[in-house]
Amino acid sequence: RELRGDFPVERVLAIGDGMPTDVRGALNYGLDLLYISGGIHAKEYTLNGETDEAILNAYLERENAAPKWWMPRLA
């Protein structure tokens, strides 16, 4: 805390693709999360090279993860 100081968590956006690390850490800390669906777990919910939203939503529910937003990749 001494190095970074205090900051309002509502001003922080976490961005990540790793469920046990990026996602879990952000959500446990109470941060808004932008999930990158084209990352390391993409094979779980990709059909024909595209993120299938229904499969992605089911995956996120199984993982008990509720990111605010998702996108396939950072542009």
C-alpha cells in the first residue's frame, strides 16, 4: 500500500484471460473485469474460430465467474 497508495477500486479495470489467476484475482478483489475470451481457455467455448457466446456464458457460470465485459482479443 505504501508504494501504490490508496485508490478507489471502482476506477480500476482488470483485464485478463486466465481463470484461476487473472479472473479469480480480479473478482476476489472486487474489480471490474474485462475477460479476453481468445486467451488460454478459448478452446472451451470456440466454434469455427469464433467465440460462441452461449458456450462462453455456460463456461463462465461453471467457473462461478461474472466478468462485466468480454471481448475476443485486445485490438
